[in-house]
Amino acid sequence: MLTPIVEDKVVVELKAVVKLEDAHLAQGKNYTVAYDFPRGLLINFGGRSLEYKLLFNPKYN
């Protein structure tokens, strides 16, 4: 699976589920930490309305 990176600044995780759950948040945060980016964005297109979460990397230098 390809994890999009926008302008070498933000990791973007796209989902199409009814509702975001803690596991989705953990996965997005793990990608942000693994790629060593300060921020990540989790976007869900599967619900009744667009749902998004801004994620922060606590280990970023």
C-alpha cells in the first residue's frame, strides 16, 4: 500500500469506512512516526460526511 506524502511535509492516510475508530487513528499516527514527519492527516470518505483528524508526531525532532 502506498502512503501519500504531500510536499514532503504531511503524511496522508485515506480511509473509506463508516466511522473512524481508534485503530485507524493508531495506524495514521504510526505512519507519521515511521516516516518521521511532524504531522499526519487521516481522512475518511466513507461516512455520511467527510471526517478528518490532524495527527502529530510526538517523536519528531
